[in-house]
Amino acid sequence: MSNPFDVSGKVALITGSSSGIGRAAAKALAANGALVAINFHNNQDGAETTRTEITSTGGRAIAVKADVSQAVEVQSLIERTVAELGPVDILVNNAGSLVERLRILELTEERWDEVINLNLKSAFLCCRAVVGSMMERKAGAIVNVSSIAGRNGGALGSIHYSTAKGGLITFTKGLAKELAPFGVRVNAISPGVIDTRYHETFSTPDVMKSYVAGIPLGRIGTPDEVAQVICFLASDASSYLAGETIEINGGMFMD
């Protein structure tokens, strides 16, 4: 039986892929045949572990350090990826963080800019750096990782993060319209409560219990479950999807 998520020989760049959803996506895309560029900023050990896990099973992967909120570093990231693996066929804009919970009177301009840049500007910079080649080749898939926070405003103290993630959904729609005539598909995913370091850092056990109580499936999700949807959007299995944002939240939010 053929693999509907087959991306054999395609080059996939996943930003922020040293842990969590990004790491799971890198491994899943590699398992489906992609050559993978693992981007990290601070967590080199996690990136190298991910790379080793991929290469030890016969895959091909590189780990590249870059702050994707900085245009110069994005350019270097793309140049190294192209030099070592080839032109980018699949871009997963996963890098992002809440950084810290702050309510409006605590939220400084500097922190606002930092979170917006990390979660939203980074996607713009990475897309701008790869779409020219995709347009020339009349092929490519971009997957932006948004959040349920971009749909419902997020929990208290996260308006900087939820605003960025909401903007990413709008960015996905606009870019999809622009690139679709060139055979380049742009879609997004919107994860709900997923078992990652994000909630270990920003959500207390009591808050997590309250989240689970509001999830119809009765549990939090796993990075691997999210990664499978990313693989779907990156592959020809989703060849007629453009500008879509897929909710992955166990029924917590239904659009």
C-alpha cells in the first residue's frame, strides 16, 4: 500500500525543531522520506538529539542554529540548508513561545515586540526567504504553526502571544492567495493543549486539569498527533488545500 504522506527526496525546513511539536514534525517528515533541516536557537542538545534519531534510522538531517526573528540569520539558515540538502520544498514555521505571562499593565513594549517577532515576524522572514525558489519551481508547501490562542484570545497573560498567533492565521490566508497561482500551497495548524514544554513552563497542574475538563476527547494531545497533520499538509495528500487552518484540539474549540 502506498504512503499518502510520502515526501521522499523533498527538503523540509522546520524552525524551532529541537523539542516539542517541531521535533516531532522533523522526525515524522524524515520518516516519510524528507531530507530535514532542524533549526534551533538555544537548545543545541535537543537539535543534535533529533538529528541523531533521524540519521540512526537511515534518514538525512542537519541541525542549524539561527534566530529566525532576525533576517540576516534566516538568510544564513536558508543558504546552509540549500548548500547541504538542496532547495527548500517544505517549510514548517514552528518557532515560537509565550516567553512569559504578562497582563496588559505589566506588558512592556520590548516584550511585546519580542513575542510578536518570534511568533509572527519569523514566519514572514522565513517565507520571504524560500518562496522565490518555490515559485520558480512551481511547487512547495508551507505549514504555519498557530495556536488555539489565536482563535480564542488565549489564557490570561498571553495577549502578546495570542495576537501573534491570530496574525499568523491571517498571514496564512493572504500568502495562500498570493502563492496558489504558482503551485505553492500555504496552510496552518492550530494546536490546542499539547503535551510540550510550553505547558510545563506556563500552565500549573490545576490549570491543566481545567483544560482537560473542557476537552471533549478527555485528554491533552501529543506532539506526534500534531506532527501527522503537518505531514498531511506538507504532502500531496492535501493537494487541494490552500489557506486552511486545521484545528487540532480534541474538540476544545470547533470552528
